[in-house]
Amino acid sequence: MALVTLDETITIALSVKDRQASAEWYDNMLGFKLIYHADEAGWSELQTNTKGVTIGLGEHTRPAPGNSVPVFGIADLDLARQKLEQADVKFDGETDVVEGMVKTATFYDPDGNALMLAQDLTAG
């Protein structure tokens, strides 16, 4: 049995210079539709053609080429983080919270690949 239970969503997070231009490119080239732009968080999200899979665009002045981080949805990030840390899983700093939007925490697999957990805070 798994240590934590993920929900049925995954967001593939990409670093980009211009979220609006990138969102337009993904729409025109691949048919991915804009879900929202969150300017205060420097984040945009697009629905792919695969149920439960979205592309997240994080705006950075110097995006890391080839950077991609799978973001797994989870109901209780704090509990999952506690269980993973007890199993010696390394996290990258503290949990980030954008009030009323999302709570995220980046962690690493045994080979140093970055993964992220995200708890949706929009449901109230």
C-alpha cells in the first residue's frame, strides 16, 4: 500500500518567460485550452486533451530549459508531507501557500528528480 494517496489529477509544471504567449502557443499548436491566468501568483494553467492532466506555466525571467516538474494533486498535503518526511523523503524548503488558491511542496525521488504535491484551496 502506498504511503500517501494522490487524487486523480496531475499538472506538469513548466518554466516560461511569458505565460500569455506560451498559453497561446499551447492552444494554437496542441489545442490546450486556458483554464485561468493567476497574475498574482505568476501562474497559468491549461487543460490538455487528457482528462485530469493540465499544463502549468510558471513565469520566470530566466526559465530553466527542459525544466518539467510533475505536480500531483492531494487532499491533505500536510499529512502527506509528514508521512513522506518520516520515510526520509527530502523536501525543498517549506510548504508554499497562496491563500485561497493552492498549497504546494516540492520533494525529490532517490535520483534527485523534483516532484511536487499540490492541495487545492479554492473549494473553501
